[in-house]
Amino acid sequence: MSDDNTTDFGYEQVPVQDKVKRVGQVFHSVASRYDVMNDLMSMGIHRIWKRFTIEVAAARPGQKILDLAGGTGDLTSRFSRIVGPTGQVVLCDINASMLACGRTRLIDEGLVGNINYVQGNAECLPYPDDYFDLITIAFGLRNVTDKNAALRSMLRVLRPGGKLLVLEFSQPTSKPLQSVYDVYSFKALPLMGKVVAGDADSYRYLAESIRMHPDQETLKQMMQTAGFERCDYHNLTGGIVALHKGYKL
């Protein structure tokens, strides 16, 4: 976020108060085709990234888990089965359209009883201190206006000993991969968005938002500054995606 009361919306600078609305418009537009586009954009690899996140999470029966920016519920679906009837999973997303898609999908899967649905802002989570055992945010942090405030809010609601996992697009670790990735992001993604979702502009924004997101080391430092301990990250698919981990001690 810049010092003159503006922030990035992709490569564009917009007033801080406008970003939430504009990001909301993007996800209202893509919600109904979001899962299909995820499979197309990543060639299905996003499922492997999320499976790795579930493994690192090491969730247990009876735990309380916050799936923040949980969208259509990929992680919530898995966590619901793990924590069982004595546990609780909160699928929280700021976007009503994405939340509705997630709720419909999970109910259709027969997952009821241990999932709550909350439309909430990551920067000011509506939960008491020391509430959750685990928080995950997958492909959502880059769309948050004030990432530092969001990290502090996550730390507050995480119990001592609890863990935060941030799965997000990041910076490829080799220049050749970066070059190929740039062509794919700015040429292929908007075209797929236009053909499949009827919306090239939203997918152009998503590509730009990835480039504006902090790189691996910067995000690690941001987590440490927010108060997380034992912070580390795993590069996945050559750094195209990274899974950051931190604890509240």
C-alpha cells in the first residue's frame, strides 16, 4: 500500500477505499466459472498445491480451522472430513458470490454440521482472541488491501501454538521459467478468461495482482513483523507458488 492513500489494483493505482469494491467485482464476475478456470489455468496442478497444504497443515479431529478467502471450498472440504463432528471449519470469504458457490458445493457434497459460512474481511476478523488452531489462506492474500493488517488480525485470532499457512502465487526461481510464465500469464490467461468465463479483464487483473504480490522473502519478513514465529516457506512448481508457514508462540 502506498503512502498517498492509494493502493495497487493490478498495475493500476486506485484509492484505498475503492480496492475492495473493485476486487469484489472481479470475483462476482468469475465466481460461477472459478473452479473450471482454476483447472484450466493451472492444468490441474492447483490440486497438488492444495493437497500439499493439507499435508503441511496436519489438522486433527476436534480442531477449529479458519479457511480464509476460502472461495469455493477446496480446503474446507478436506478439513471438514479431518476435524470430524467434534471440530469446526469456518469458510470465510469477503465476496458473497464466491461464498455462495462454496456453500452450495459443500452442501451438495453432503458436508453439513461442522462448517460455518462467514462473509468477512481478513483485515478485521470477527472472532475473539486465541480462537483457531489453524488458519489457511489460499490464493487470497494478494487481493487484500492491507496485508499487514490482515496478518495481524490472523495472529490475534490464532491460539498460542497455532499455525498459519499462506498458499499464494509467488516469484519463479529461474529466469527462463519467469519468461515463459510471463507470456503465459499475460497472453494465455486473458484469452482463456474471455473464451471460458466471458471476462478477459478479470483474468488480466489476476495476472497483474500476482506480479504485485510480495516475493517469498518479503512475505516471510511481513509475517515475522506481524508477530509470527518460526516462519518459513516451500517453493512449489519452481516458485510459481509458495506455501508460507508461521506459528503463534
